Amino acid sequence: MSKDFLYNEIAIGIASQIRSGVLEPGDKLPSVRMLCKEYSISMNTAKRVFLELEAQSLIDAKPQSGYFVGRSAYRKLPIPEISRPSALASDNEPDELISKVYADMGNETLTLFSICAPSGELLPLAKLKKELLQATRVLKEGGTAYEPLQGNVKLRRMIAIRSLSWGGNLNENDLITTNGAINAVALCLMALGKPGDTIAMESPCYQGTLQLAISLGFKVLELPTHPDTGLEIEALKKAIPKINLCLLVPNFNTPLGSCMPDTHKKEIVALLSKHNIPLIEDDIYGDLYFGTQRPKCCKSFDTEGNVLWCSSVSKTLAPGYRVGWVAPGKYKEKLLKLKLIHSISSATIIQESVANFLSTGKYENHLRQLRRTLQDNYQNYVHAITEYFPKGTKISRPQGGLAIWIEFGKEMDTKKLYELAIKQQISIAPGRIFTLQDQFKNCIRICIGLPWSEEIKFKLKQLGNLAKII
């Protein structure tokens, strides 16, 4: 096992113990030397473990004393339980509620805790405008011509280079550009399945993916999911005889924000490959980590081309640009045929401008600032939730991404909470929209992509007060 892989696994293990309450605030952690002895690692590797945990605000260093579990406010609140969906596939879509929530999108009079995307205030808008102008100047015919079917070469090359950070080792010919990540996922589903097939997903799961699967005629089998470590592998093993496809968001999925350990990713890739079940991996949140290193992807462990890795810049740079991509492995020709039928080409000027932004180092600088802001937002949001929400509230403890999953007492009806909150100009995402089953009615997801302010704090206080009277 490589040193990078090992230090990350050790850090994840300790982080999990802290988040689950096994290690409590104030508990002293093993010293660097003790960690070296216990795991047979070098001093530098052991120090990297503690640096990673510090970066996640999980531990504090005390001079001459060592490392201790931090006393952050969020540890006062327990985490939600592992989800327990029905073992039967379902297609019962809560479309009326989803339509209500997404009708709020773009309404500037509302505080949009419901839409999981970074606020424009957190995006490099002026720099993006310059890249658009530059693209029109340098492109043939001002960018009015079609791109190659596979997509902008420069963009694919930059995505391939960035894949080295998570062990992807892709090249530009491995990638196809798409109109956002959801278009990439749609092409994968159409290429790999047919109406009546069963697809396994996490539960809860992004409502857009659920809607997409149902619209294409799939049955969805929701599987138990841990709020910290993601999909339960034993549940997936039991489901193997029932499923034709698997679609997962291993890194900071929405709404839970869980991050699957690398050992789990590796095991799942091997399991699905053994049974010749394709894995569609949506890695749209992977760059939004709170620690010191980007998590690996399932694609990192794919040696047979069975993993179709999808992502985009929609959650990191420009939601409205609709620039996405897929590394489809051995299914490349099938996806190219479908892209030709459904869209012919991706937007020329937009792809070129994003490619230039990635090539100059501006994207990485932007990501560093965005990650810091989101991590600070997370801490501030949780302090407010701890202070203002009803007793017994549970919250997820994401290690990255844009979402916090909040679980109230069983008596709570978050559809009713949504209706009350809208009257106060607050939009939330009720938990029921993240499932096709009769569950999560006492849960909500809120987005931490809105810049922290006294107004946001006040809106969370209002939301907490509303929750107390239902």
C-alpha cells in the first residue's frame, strides 16, 4: 500500500471514530511516535495524518501536550442513523413536491437553502467573462463552428491532467464532453440499460438522478447508506442478483455529504466487475474536499473499463455553463453514438473558455478559496443549527461538498415545514424528494453554498423556530 493511500486511510479511520462519538471532545489522541509504531509508518506519514485531521477541524494541537479531539459545536448533535430503505425496487416519484422546490430556483426574493450550488458571490465571475471574450477571439469562425463529437481537445486534456490528483491516469481520448454531469449520467443510462432494468443507488439520493432513472423506465433499488461512509457494501452484495446497473456518488454525495473510504471503493469496483455490472460514478463534488487531499474515485481502481466516471464544473465554477464530461471506459463507442444522436456537439465557446481557465492555474486558485469558504460556512451553519433548532435534531458531518442533512424527530413533517418557511422567504429541500419510498419525511437538506452573513444566521434562526412549533 502506498504511503499516500495509507495515511489517508488512517486519517479516515480516526475521523470516523470522532464523528461517530467513539472519540469524544477533549480525548487525547496517540502521539506521532505511537502512531508510527501501531501502523508501522514513518514519522512524516504520521504527521500527515494529524495535518489532515487538523484541516478538517476535527483535532487541536496543544504545545508540549499532543493532539486532542476538538470541541467544535457540531459534536453536540448526533449524526443521523444509517438509512433503511425497502429491499424492493420502486418508482414512486414525489414529483409535485420536487416541482414546488425547483420552482423556487432563481427567485432572488428567497433564501435558497434548497438549491445545492455555490452562490455567484463565491465564483470568479469577472475572470470567466474575460475567458469568454478571449475564446471568441481565438476560435475559428468566432466559435460558431461545431466542436468534434468527442468534445474540445484542450478541455479533455486539462481534465485528464487533473485526474492525476486522484489516480485516474486518464488521457484526452478517454473522455467525452457533455452538457453538464446529468447529461453524462443520462447518456450512460441510455447506453447501458433498457426500460424495466433495475439500478442500485444510495438512499437518500439526488432527486435529479432519481427522476432521470424513472423517466427512462428504470426501477430503482435504494440501498442502506451511512451518513459518514456512504453505501453499505453488504447491502450491495445482497442486491447483486437483482440489479443490472449501479449508480453511486462516492465523494460528498448530496444530500448526506458522505465520503466512501478508498477500501470500500476498491471493493465495490471489484465486486461489480466480477458480476459484469457497470458502475456509473457521479463525482461532481469530488473537488470540494475540506481536508488536505482530494479523495480518490472508484475510477481510480478500475482496471477493466467497467466504471463510467462522470463530472462537471457545475458545483465548482459555473452552474449555468453546463460543461460536463464522462470517462466511459469500455463503453466509449456506445456513448459517442448516443451523443451524436442527442446533441451532436457541446457548446464551443463555453468549452474553450473553461479549458483556458483550467489551463492557467486560475481554477486551482479558485478551488482553494472556495473550499476554505465552504468549510467555514459549514462550521458557521452548524453552530447556528445547534443553537436554534429543536432538541433532538441530528445532522450529518460532511467532509466536503455543499450539503448538510438534518434529521428531526419522527413527528416532524418537513413538507409542512417547507410551506411555513416559504412564507418567511426561506426555501428548503424536504427529505422526501430524495427517495422514491415513504421515508425521510422528518429530514431536510440545506445548502452551505450561500455566503455566511448575519442575514443567513437570522434565516436559520427563523427556520429553527418554525421547526419547534410543528
